Amino acid sequence: MAKIIFTNHAKHRLFERKIDAHHAIRIIKSGTLMSNGLGGKIVKRGKIDNGKTLEVVYKQEYNKIVVLTIYPL
């Protein structure tokens, strides 16, 4: 799998929402694809350990994945 990089915005959202980065990585790897389109952004959804559902928005760039934001539903 490509290297996963978190933008400063995404890091801030992880901290602010008390979400571990490994949850976002797991959703990128095995979450449900919700959207694949506008501006090359990909949105995947998945549940984390506490039962909450998260969506991860990211872009595939060459040999890396750039996480743009993470939010709970």
C-alpha cells in the first residue's frame, strides 16, 4: 500500500475529535467506498471500536495517499 500522509487539517481534526490515526488508516484500507470523484477526492466510511461511524476523505497522489479530513457521522 502507498504511504499515508495526513494534512495539518486532518491532524487537527484527529486531535480535536479524539480519533486515533490507525482508525483512519484502517478505513482507507478496508472501509466502504462512498464517493470517488470530484477533484480526485475519495470518501470511505467505516465503524471504529466504540461503534461510531467515521468518514475519511483523501486523495491518491502518485505513490502516496493524502488524508484531507476525517469526521464522525
